[in-house]
Amino acid sequence: MLEVDVAHGGETWDAARGKIESAVDKAIYYGHAGVKIIHGHGSSTGQSVIGPRAIVLMKDLAARTGGTFAQDRNNPGAHVIWFN
């Protein structure tokens, strides 16, 4: 499982989107079972800036790559794309 944090390094949405797309490409290329994107859920500010956009993007990427999109079981601020 490839794991990438796109929310806790001060990323803008454009930077986060690039990291997500790159992580999906890398996970597929190297044969990872999936990619976990930690996008945050706004626990420190009460509002997630990247999370909602990341979820929409990840759903689209899962559909385009034949993967399955799911909430991470242990982290409300992360989602996973599983590759079949």
C-alpha cells in the first residue's frame, strides 16, 4: 500500500491534486495493492479544505483505473483506492 499525505504540509489544492494523481500513477506502475491518501478532516480548524476535493478526485481516479474507492477504516481523514 502506497501512502501519501496531501494535507499536513501546507499544500494548496493544486499541489495536493498533483500529489494524488502522481501517487495513483506510481502505485499502479509499481504494482501496489492500493494507495491511501491522507487528506485531513479539519480537526484543527473545524473545516477541511483539501478533503472534499480529494474525495471527488479519488472517486474519479478509482473509476478511471478500475479501482475501488473506500474510506480508510482507521482514519476519518483518509481514503483508499484499491486496485483490482
